[in-house]
Amino acid sequence: MAYKHGVYVSEVPTSIVPAVNTTAGLPVVFGTAPVHLATDRAAANRPVLCYSYAEAVQQLGFSKDWTKYTLCEVMYSQFALYNRGPVVFVNVLDPKTHKKSVADKSVDIADRVATLDAPVLLDTLKIKASAVGSELVAGKDYEAAYDDDGALVITLLDDGTASAASSLILAYDELDPTAVDQDDIIGGISVSDGSVKGLECLNKVFPLTGLVPGIVLAPGWSHEPTVAAVMKAKAGNINSHFKAITLNDVPTDSVKKYTDVKNWMNQNSYNDTAQVVCWPMVKMGDDIYHMSTHVLGVIATVDSANGDIPYESPSNKSMQINGCCLKDGTEVVLGPDEAGYLNGQGVVTALNFIGGWKCWGNRTACYPSNTDPKDAFISIRRMFYWHAQTFIQTYWAKVDKPINKRLIQTVMDSENIRLNGLAAQGCILGGRVEFRDDENPVTNLMDGIIKFHTYITPCAPAREIENVLEYDPAYFETLFG
């Protein structure tokens, strides 16, 4: 140590650690996108974080054909109807593999313009004025771009070599969304290069964005039992540290009556504590949506109003819809009794009873076989996941610090202050953290293992409010002054 002479000042770490701000309901959506329409195309099977509609369209493209391009349904609902972001999209439609080649396609020219209604991959487009002619040059002989309706417009330039042509011969590769199946959504790890695809990409979200997934969904695919099984497995073990809920739909082409929903769920194992199961589909104008898409919008709206703390249930909150329906558009009319039956079977639906269309249901799919509040209520399940991810990120910097009283007291003091703050806001009824000697044997301490025990009681939703009315004859006394 150097010789010192004088007055010196040093610093020690603050004994209270501010909690990390985490995203309670960051949605990660898996599906297909019309990337041939994207101006800045994102790679397939790579999480794309989008905060706005324009940002999503730029990287993924947009089409109203939601049967082929399932991500566009969520894109439109979240950004246009609910105005909520961010959203992470994972497009599994890979232009390198999900494509088909077209050769010698003849198109007519009118006023030096040809229009083609096909998902052409522009970087593969080759144009000739005739079958034996030479290939035309983009930017010199023609310009090719998509219009607002998703049609490819080819414009011959005035000074180009084919300006007088009456038809063109095209060769190109076009995107083939019909080649995508549930195996592409499920994905996996490539044996050849170790790349990940499909739902396996869930583990890439946090390393790429620094945000923890909170909700996993795949509208148009989550009604497939195999996909749903992998969704809940992957969402239950994100990066070996985090967990998220999944939003799943029940198919409305095969399950057309509300009384058949639970039987289908039982047969296909839609019964997990982290699953939110939805039925039927919903509509807004001429557009038909999966229920899970709009439940996501409601959750995002409620979380936003509550400072991104997921303590309030999405049930009885407004939905941007004007009806319920089946996949073929057949109207579904549910009253409070029918909707209540579905809720009692662990199903979330929509109800138009008082105050317009509302999301209706508080229970996860494990109900009624599991009635533990932390498992059976959507809001409480989400609070437990949110608290866990906040704890992990807040104290990750403390890993490998010396196990001493200062470390233990810092964690306990910081957490108790945070829990007291949540209670003061009304987010929980109460909470505390303890360092118990019976849970920290000396052998564990010697091995570098410490365990804290948090007691927390999130608020249960008031799913039933009852008022008892009684006729009281005593009030006749008021007649006699």
C-alpha cells in the first residue's frame, strides 16, 4: 500500500438496490409474414423487435390474407386496433426454402405497364421481351415494385430496349406460404450448422433484445396440439431462468359448440397452469381474428394502464371487436350463462352484455382441476412470473459476490422495500422476503448456495360480487314520526 498523508474519500456500493424495470407482457409471436413485400427484409427465424406498425411492415411486409400470413393479424391488431407495442415477431417463412420456381410466365403490357398478382421474390425476377430475346436490365429497361394492394407492377421505361413490347416473358421464384407446416413453427436446432428455427428461437429474444418474453402466441397454429405442447414447454423454460404464459386457441372449424370446448381441451392436453385458452374467433367489420390475438391486445392495454405491472385481470375489459364467430364466419352468440360456463372450464371468451364487447374470463387452462390461486388465476400467475424475472435481473450482478451479512441484508432490504411499494400501490395485498436458517444449511453455504424465501399475495380478481337484499319491516316506524 502506498504511503498516504492527508484526507481521503472512498465509496461503497449502495445498500439498497433499485429494481430493474422489466416488461411484464412482452409478446413473442410465431408465424408467417409476406417478406416479399418488405422493404428492409428481416431474416427468417430471427426475433424482430417492433415498436410501431411502420417498423413491422418495413421488415416483414403486410397482407390482409391472414390465412397465409398469420403474423399480419397480430401486427394489425396490436398496432392499429390497440396501439400497443413493442411486439417481437418470429417469421418462419423462409424465402430460401419455402418457395417455388416459375418459368416462361407471359404477361400482357398496357401503356407500358404489366401487373402480376403473385408473391414474387424480386431478387430472382428475370424479364425478357420475347422467349429468344436477351434479359432486360432493371433500372435501365424497366422498374418493378409492389403497389399498396400487394400486386407486382412492372413498368417499361421510355428509353428502354423493350419500351414498345406488348407482352413480357417472366421467370422468378415466388414465396410459397402453403409449404409451411406445424413442423416449421415447432422448429428445432439444425444438425449441420447449429442454427435454431421456430419456437426454439424463443431463447434468442432476451440475448438479442435485452427484454424478457412474457407472452407467447402463434395465432393460426396454436390450435394444433403438437404446437401447443411445444409452446408451453419452451415458454416454461426460457434461457433456463424465465417463464411466460401462452395464449392458445381452440379450433372453431371442428369445435363449433361451447359445450364441446372442454372435452376437446381434455383430449388434447390444453390444461397447463401457464396456458390461457380462448374460444371462439372474433370479428371486426369484415376481418376475422383468432381470439388469442385480441386477448393479447387487451392484456397489453391493461398492463400499459398499470405501469407494466400485470396485477389486473384482462377480464371485463373492452375488446376492439363487434362479434364472435366460427372460422367460416358463422355468428356465435354467447350470453352470461354460456360465457360463465366456459370460464368455469378454464376458457377465456368474449361477452357483449353490459358496456359493449368485453374479454371475459380470469382462469388459466388448469382450472377447475387445479384451484390453487397462483396457478388458476391469469393475473396471479403472471405476477409470479413477473416478480421472478424482476428478481433475477435485479440481483444478477450479485452472483459470485462474497456470502456475508452485507450481501444478505442488501437483498432483503431492497426486496422488502420493493414489496412494500407494490402493496402501497395496491398491486399486491402484502409481501416480505426472509433469509431462513432452516432453508440455508451450512453445507449449502459452504458450497456457495444461498436461498431467500418470498411471501407474496397478489390481488385476486373480484370474479363474483353478491349483494343480499332483505325486506325490513322495522322501517314502518318512520310513518309515526
